[in-house]
Amino acid sequence: MMNKQRLDELYNRYITDRLSEAELTDFYRMLDDPANERELHRLFEQWWETAADGQTASTDAEGQRRIQQVMNRVKPVRPSFRLRRLWFGAAAACAVCLAILPLLWKTADTTPAEAQVNTHEITTALGQRKTVHLPDRSVIHLNAGSRLQYTDDYSVGSRDVKIDGEAFFEVVPDTARPFTVRHGQLCITVLGTAFNVNAVAEASITVSVSSGLVEVRDDAGSPSTHDGVNTRLAPGQQLAYDKTTRRATVSQIQDIKVLTAWKNGVLAMQDLPFADVADLLQRWYGVDIIFNEAILKTCRFTGEFDNLPINKVLDLLAKSSGFTYRITEKTIYIDGGNCY
């Protein structure tokens, strides 16, 4: 039996974006239970009328968007009740309400009105990382200097996102709604899996699969000439795609944990040249690194650094190569060394 009081409490916290992660999971579980379907629709009428009377914060644009996402999760049924006409205190508020009601209640007797689809963008600055929970409970970890975009109709028919930078995806399985990641002309499609996308470099993209199957294709390719990319990746495989040549190579991953350690706050590197390590440090800490001797860029490093400040990381790296460094505000100068 559904706990109506608990559901109502979670709903009110949801539309004002005050749910904890555990509460959000509990809320989605109650919404996804088919046994609750008809009772949920009765509650939806009560919730919407309460919003129309101005008794909750859900009458603003963000609240209405969150109500729509909740209703989209529940399989539509023909309501046993008849919606009463909702009146707002002001004519403008009434117009907004009546415009979006056809979108929320999709019955066999009505044609949904076309609504404006808004794009949501989440970004991370250099030196910053974020975890994003999508409406379908999929989780995206955003690395520093990255951008994620998705629209209001995410999870309605399909689950599409766009990414710039680097992200690790933990996708909830749903055979009816494939999950698609786009970057430029590259399209990555899965049903449910965990994988990493690194589009930091200007000239290339790498896709690394931790679990499940991932399909990577180049939408600019022509099926008639078989150019472009159309590849399936299994766990432990990595695809490197060259944006200029539109060619891809597939290889085995030596250690997936090294590639994805960043999402747990661990800076990891495996036999990386100092030039690549410097790029990693610049994004991780939001600094600039300058080599006073270009040959230092060929030094190679392997290691893991768990939530250490940059001076501690540099101290440990210097022990193996003998370089020195100095920090001036946000710029680090690298000198000396014996790795050559």
C-alpha cells in the first residue's frame, strides 16, 4: 500500500528542489511502481489545483517543469475524474496554467499542445567537478572544464545529452529509451552501461567502456560509401576518434580504474609524458604551467594522488625526475630535471 502522506511530502520537497539523494531515490521508486499508477493520477489533480491556487512554489517556470517531469514518468491512463477549470488570481498566471495542462494530461481525446523545449546547461570551471542526477536516475560525473546539456523532454521517448570536456556516465537500463551522448558529429548510444567520454583535446575524442555495450557512430558519415565510424565497444575497450580525418582506432584498456579515478577525486596517470601531465594538472587545479626547458616535456610519470594540493603532487613527481618548480599566483614554472 502506498504511503500517501510520504509521497505528498516528497513531492512538495521535489518541486522546490530540496530532496536529498536518498529521498530522490525513494520518490522515483514510488513513481515507478505500477501499483501506484491510478492513485498517483488522483494526487496529480490535487497537486496541480493546489499550485493553481498559489498555495505552493510550483507555479513558477521551474516548478512547472519539475511537475511535468514527474508526470512523464508515470504511464498515462484515462483519468476517472474530470479536470475542473483552474483559475489563477491574475490573468497572466491563468494563461500559463491552461497552456501547459494539455502537455501534462495526454488522453486519447486530446491533442497535446506544442510547448517550448528549454535547454538546461551544467558547467564546471577549471579545478571543479560535479555530479549530475538526471530524471531517469542516470548519473553523470562532470570533470573540470566541462559542459553538459539536456532538454526538458529528456526521457520522453529518448534520452539525449550533449557533452563538451570529460564525463563519466552511469546509465540506468531502459530498452525502450536508448541513451545518446553527442559531441559534434560523434554519436554514442547505449541502453544501460557505464563509460567515459573524453573530448578535452581539440583534435580527438576517446570513449572508454567500463561495463555494457556502447555503439559509436559518426553522423557525418555516408552509409552508401561506408565512410565515417560505426563501431560497437565491449567492456575494457577504448575508441580514439580523430576529428580531422574522421577515423577511429579501437584498443584494449590497460586499467579502466586509472581512466575513471578522477570521478572519485583521484588524480591518476599511467606512463604519461610531462606535457600531458601538465595539461591534466592545469585542468585539475585551474593553473598555468610553463616549461622553461622544452625537453622536460618528455619526462614520463605514473602515479595516483588522492585529493592532494598541487604543491604536494609536484613534490612527489620531482622526487623521480629532479625538476624544480616555483609558483607565482596561478602560474607554475618548471625548471631543471634529469629525466633526459
